[in-house]
Amino acid sequence: MTGNTIELSARLSLVASFVRPGETAADIGTDHGYIPIHLVQSGVSPRALAMDVVPGPLERAEQHIRRYGLSDRIETRLSNGFEKMVPGETDTCVIAGMGGPLEEKIIGEGWDCVRKLKHLILSPQSDIMEFRRFLHRKGLVIVREKMVKDAGKYYTVMDTELREDGEMPAEDSIYLRFGACLIREKDPVFREYLEKEKQVSLQILAGLEKQDSGRGRARAEELREYLAAIKEAEHEMQ
Ligand code: SAM
């Protein structure tokens, strides 16, 4: 397969597109290794690090890297988060495809490396509002964010930088809940995501309103708040 061009899914393409040309990149939790392979093969990154904490996925990444003839420019490392990385070793780091709490843990524990990065590209797949709060607390400012739909699911990708001018949005703010960049840039996929969220929430709410339990009422109230936030975001994007 040497010489063939790797084809990425829509989600991985968006993640990779956030890496700036000329920057070296580390991919934490690389699994298949497709992001570093694409970055080096396309000439975006002169070299890359592919890291994973589990030997099986790392071996799979190694096989793919060999198959594409890139072993001289992509190094693999068995590493728990940033553990086996030296601060300043790469310009950019990608952490994608994990739950928000795990990405938070990796960032927190690898802070010596994180503070030396030019950019940290993140794609958490759960607990995203709490994840935004965490980024603000750490001074990691989201400078770009885009959403992508891949195989029927929505994913967000954040480009972050350590800065001192980041302002924490108010606790009940739609910026904290949904992301200021997605709203301000009127991201078309995010708009579609809001519409889907609205329809699903309305359907659940209709069911809950027929019930009469304390838990049901509390959940219904949460959904009403969520729907109000969706409405506010949609209004802002008009
Ligand atoms: N990043 C790829 C993507 O977005 O398609 C792969 C995502 S895959 C679902 C998650 C990978 O992260 C797995 O290969 C897992 O072994 C790895 N992983 C989980 N915890 C990790 C940690 N603490 N450090 C490094 N890798 C980790």
C-alpha cells in the first residue's frame, strides 16, 4: 500500500484540518494511527508522534504506518497520555474520540507538556459543557470550533491555545453550553444539530408531561431549560 493516499472519515478529516501546515504533531490515543499518517503523508506535518496507552491499538497504528511507508517520520510510543512525551517535543497535539472526562484527565496530568504546545486540538465525545468549563479554568481558549456529522452522529472539534485573555462565560450562558465559536460563526452543522436536539427534546417532553412523578417533573424542567437555551442560540444565529 506504500504510495497510496489515506482516506479519512469526515470526523477525522475535520480534526486533521485543524493542524497548521509545518507544525509537528502528537496524537494521543491514536488507535489506528490515521491522523498522524494523513498529516505526514499530505505534507502538513514534517513528522509526528502516534501514542496510545494500549499495546493492541498501538501495534495496529504501527502496521498502518509501515504499510504507508512512513515509519521514518512517525514514531509510535506506548504512553499513558503525555507520560512518554518530552515538553516542547511537538508544536501541536491532538486528543480526539474519547469522553470529555478522560480528555480532561489527560490534559491535567500532562500539563508540563500542554503548556509548551502551540495548539491543542480536542474532540471530546461526552460531557461537553463541563469540558468547556474545564478548558476555561485551565486558560485554554477555544480559538476555532466546528461541528461535523459522520455516520449520523454529530462531533465537535476544538482548536485551543493557552492564553491569558480568556473570559469564562456566565454559568447559564449558551456560550458555555454550546460553544461561542459555533454560535458566532453560525456553523451550519451545529444549526442542524440544534434542530435535531430540539425535536428529540420536544418528543421526550411530550411523553414526560403525561406522567406524574417527581423525577419526571424534574427531567421535564431540565428539558424546558435546554429548549430555552436552544431557542436563544437559534435567535443569536439569525
Ligand atoms: N483518536 C482516535 C479517533 O479519534 O478515532 C481513536 C479514538 S479511540 C475511541 C480511543 C483510543 O484512546 C484508544 O485506542 C485507547 O486505547 C486510547 N486511550 C485511552 N486512554 C488513553 C490514555 N490515557 N492515554 C493514551 N491513549 C489512551
